[in-house]
Amino acid sequence: MNVRQRIGRWVRQWFPEKPLGRRGEDMAARYLRRRGYKIIARGQGWKGGELDIVALDGETIVFVEVRTRQSDAPTRPEESVDLNKQRRLTRLAVGYLKRHRLFDRPARFDVIGVVWPDGRRRPDIRHFENAFSAVGLPGFFS
């Protein structure tokens, strides 16, 4: 084993790679910051689920669901945000707005799909603004 291999083994032992989902959320947050969003919360979990990213786009509160896949996955990551997931995210978003007394602010739901092609350091990122309306609460979000 040469020196390079030994160093690589040591680095992997002491600094293990983050799980794919976490790496995707990190890249999505970086992507949003570069586009002028202000990240105000990440990984806000309560009974019933978790909000991946809560951000500000101007005065609008944006609840961002991040879906990450390897390149060999049969479907696109954003396709996995089905009606049940939208209901859960709506309930979590209402809870967040209530807890932080932010009902006077406009809000929306975005979805970011992150696909990590094999052998590449950077993923392909697709951002869907206003991806869906609040489910179960018509007219609640603008």
C-alpha cells in the first residue's frame, strides 16, 4: 500500500462521507444561497415529519423539500413528492408558521431535485419554484 492509499484510508476513517440525502440538502442550501435566498432553518423536525429547508426569498417564506437520488435511479427525485408528502409538508409548514407567528407573510412550497451522477463531484440540481399548493388548506398559502 502506497502513501496515497494510506492517507485516503485515514481520511475516510476519520471523516466518513455524509449520507446521500444530507449531501443533497447541503448542495441545495448552497444553491439557494447563491441565488439570493436566506436560509432560516434546516432539518426542522416535529411530530409527523421534517422540513428540509426553510428560506426567505425576499419577503416570501419558502418551504423547500429536497429529494436526492443516485444517477441510476429509475425515476427523477422530484417525482417522489406525492400527494401524501404534500399533505405532510403542508401540516408541518402551518405548524412552523404558527410557532414563529409568521402568518402575515406570503409562503410557498418549492422542490429541489438533486441527482448525483456516478463519478462526479457535483450533482445536477433542478429547482421547481411553487411546485405545489398547500394541500388540505385551499387559499391558505399565496
